[in-house]
Amino acid sequence: MDSGLILLVFLAFLFAWALNRVRRFFKLTPLRYAGVMVVFIVVMLLLWGQEQIR
């Protein structure tokens, strides 16, 4: 497994934890929370894929 992909998984968990801590402040519903996480994961996978092309 690529170390960059492991880092992205770690960052996704860290982002989810941080977003969960500030969820009340931003008044995120579970659907919006899931949407933010999906967008974050897609962007991170696109960045990882771009690095693999180089």
C-alpha cells in the first residue's frame, strides 16, 4: 500500500474528528456533515491520484 494513501486515510479521520468537534458551531445536520466528508475525500483522492501520475 502506498504511504501517501495511508496519510490520506489518517487525514480523513483527523478531519472527521475536527469537524465533529465544531459541528454545533456550524449547525451541521448529519446530511451536511456527510456531504462535507464526501467532498473532502473526493478532493484528497484527486490530489493523491494527481501525485501518482507524476
